[in-house]
Amino acid sequence: MKRKTGYIAVWLVLGLFWAGCELVGETGEVSLDEVTDIRYGRHVQPLLNEKCTSCHGGSTPEAGLSLESWENLIAGSDFGEAVIAFDAESSLLVKMVTQLAGRPHPLEQGADTLTQVETDFLIRWIEEGARDDGGEVPYAGDGERLYVCNQDDATVSVIDTETNVVVRTVRLTDFGFSVNAKPHHAAVEPDGAFWYVTLIGDNKVLKFNRANELVGQADFETPGLVAIHPTEDLLFVGRSLSAINPPTSIGMIRRSDMTIEEVPVVLPRPHALAIDPTGGYVFSASLALDALITLDLATEDVTFTTVGGLRQTFVQHTILPDGKTMFSTGQTSNQVLVFDISNPTDIRQVDAINVSSGPWHPTHTPDGRFVYVGNLRANTATVIDTESRFVVDIISGNGFAEPHGSAASADGLHVYLSNRNTLKQYTPRYDFGDNDDVGTVVVINTLDNRIEKVLEVGRNTTGIGIAIASPPGF
């Protein structure tokens, strides 16, 4: 028995020795580049412990990023994600050791950086899904998602709204679309099962499932904004603001099979697009004329409302949950106009609210209490009380750089504003040599209207989409 016990002890020691060699990587018998079955606890965490956790660990980790566990790594830092599953190229953990100007991190702080073998190993782990010990891919389950169009990158960034980190990158070139596809705006079905994106450059409207697999597409010339019908199998598409002389029609797509019908609206350049909560009417507006367009879906009759006064050039509408009030942004007047749409064929203007320069996409909180609108030329956001119709706050600060798209989370706790940054007014947190025009998503806490987080995404970040909460009692 004693001899047998001794043999067991020897084998235990040898087992730990060999395991240790594999953990160490280059210095052991098994190099990390030879590991075929990557296990987070066995391979990734020891590497992070060796090179990273002295700063990114403990009770106050650097930048709020703890690398002491898979859960902490996936949660990201105070500023956003560290790892994007299946996308090492966009993962900060990799970019810091491969692209940081001057010296790779943490060499610039006098510490040992990762070797090439170690870097390649982390890239491989991320590209394979950044899985935990049980093989789980981060953010693969349920949860509200925000889809962000990066127009100059031909990508869509997917944000988890509970943690407010980027969890996936959809590269449209992977699906055969061009580098000049120009994704512009996104919309999400109420249950989050499918989402849609318009491609200005490729003249397409695409349908993806929640797993970001392309499941359908429709042809449409210079598509711009999209809006989902709240109860029926329909998606509506307007024309891009950049379109010079597009057809005088909007698209009506049957979502289930992506067949499309062009519905004539007579007026040129229909851009703004919103659907009332009951789903009876679609509202657009002409970029060429200061006129609202109302489409009765039951009859497909179209009526027009001419708006007098200052030149508006309407960008977009948002309709409050009661279905009676619409807020519309006038990019040239620097006003948000308020319309009574309780009788959709007889729209009445009831107010004009002065805001900052270049109001773009408005959005309302799910309870309809406030409207938020980014001001593209002022790099601010205006908050309007929908009852008093007064401006109650103007938000400014780091991250605002040509605000474009807007959306509110279903719980109403956050409003998201995308920012183009084509003029390079935002300074990225890290210099990677070619990211001075990176777009952002500013996350606003609606309880106090403070900027809670600034997420860096792709270039020329434009429209964003999230599942629209159903109005109360609907």
C-alpha cells in the first residue's frame, strides 16, 4: 500500500508538471501555438495572470478592467468591452498589444508585453468565440440588443444594453457585400428575433436573425430609414438623405419573405419615416419640400401637409406612445416641430421648439415623457419635456461628435446617441495610428442625463436600431 501510494504521488506531481508546461506556453514542453483544444482556465487565465493581473486585478483594477476571471474579462472596463467574440481585430485586448502607437501595452509602462506566440494564441481563442471552460460563447443568450451602423466600415456593431458593451461585429463583406455598402439605419422586430439594415451603397435592405445570420434581402434604390409595423408582417423603407433624385415612393416589405412593393407618395425625396403605434398610418416627409406625407395603410391613400414658416428640411419623426403627437426635427431651422396627428389626414402643428444646431434623429422614452434629440452641428443633445414642450436639459461632453442616430432602451433607463466623428472632433482613448475618426455611441443615464459611458465603434457611425417597446395597454 505504501508503494502504491508513492506511485500515485509521483504521477500527481508529474501531471501537475506537464499541465504546468502547457500553461507556461513557450517555455514548457507544449507551446501555446500547439494547443488545439483551448480551455480558458487551463490556458488563457494563467497567461493573463502572468502578464496582466498585476494591474488589472484586485479591488481597484486599472481602467475598471479586471482580468482575474472569464466573467470579469467579458464584462469589460469602465469604458466598454475588452473582447468581442469572433472578432479579435476589433477586440481592445488584442489592439493594445498589436496596434498601440509607440509601444505595445504594457511595454509602454515598463512591463513585459505578450510574445508573438502568446498574442497569436489570444487571437485564436477570441476568433473561436472567446469561450469559457464550459464552451459557452459570451452574450449568446437572450437580452436586448442595439444595432449600430458604421457606414464607412461596412460593419454593424451589436451592443448588449444590460452591460452596455459591444458583443459582436457584423462585417457585411463576409456576406458578399461591397466595402462601399454603406449601412445606414437599422430596425429590430419587437421580440428581437430578426433585425434589418439598409445599405445605401449596395441598394439593399437586409434581414438578419438574432445569431447575425443573413436570412433575406430586398433590392431598393438608395434606402435610408426603416420602420417596423407594430403588429403586421411589414417593414417600411424611406430614401437616403444622400440620394439626389430617387423614385418618389417608399418601400413596403413583407418581412417573412422580403418581397417588396414600392408605394407612390408623389412628393420628392421621402426620407423621414415613422409608424403610429396602432399601425394604421405611415408618416414621412419630403427633403425637397417642407411637407409631411401621410400614408393610410388600409387604403394606400396619401395626403400631404405643407409646413409654413422657416425652411425645415425634415430629418426624422418620433411618435409618442399615445399615437396623437409627433415630434419632427428640422435640420435647417434648428427646431423640433410638434404636430397633433390625432387625425392623421388633417395634421396640425402645435409648437416649434428651438434647439441647438442641426437636430437629427429624435427618440422618446418608452413612457413618452421626454424626447431626446442629438444636434449634429452643435455636438450636444437636447432633452424636451413632452408635456410642457420645454427644453429641460442640454447634454454635452466627451463622446459627442456629430450625433446622428438615437434610441431608448425598453426599460427607459438609457438613451443611446450614435456619433459620426467624420470631422475628428472626438479624441479616441488610445492611439492605434488610424482611429482618429472612430465613431462613438454615447450612453445617457435618463435618471440624471449624465453620460454614463462612451463606446467606440466603427467609422461614420449613423443610424441605430432597437426593439421598440409596445405602448401601454397595446
